[in-house]
Amino acid sequence: MTLSKRDAFFAILLVAVLAFLFAGAGKKLGTDVPETKDHLDFYQQLEQGGNRIELEQGCVSCHPVPSLPATHPRKEECMVCHPRK
């Protein structure tokens, strides 16, 4: 059984897409959040159904955007990128 050029193209495309998805799957976004009382309070509120966007405003009260490293993205989605330990 031989592959046509069309079939070979789709097979190569499929392998490329899977490789692209697999390469980004294990990427860690941010550092873990320390297990301090202040940080745990935010995550407990989130687990109890709190609004993530409202809770993240509390992050900015201690970690203002200008104090973050220059390489830090300008998004304020702390709980998305920084997991709990």
C-alpha cells in the first residue's frame, strides 16, 4: 500500500500539529504561590465559589503591577498562572 502525496501531506500535518500541542502541554506558567495565610485565604474563597477576577484584585494590593519584573506579562490573572503548591 502506498501513500498518495495528499495522504502524506495530511500525515505530516497531523504529526506537526500533535508535536506543537505536546510541546506546550508541560509548560509551567508561573511560580507556585507560598503557603501563607494571606495567600491561602484567597484560594479558599475561590474554592468556595468566589469570583476569581474579584479575588485577584487582592493580589494587586500587595503586589502592584509596577513592582513586578519587566518580563512579567501585563495581565492580572494571578490565579491562572500561579498555582497553589
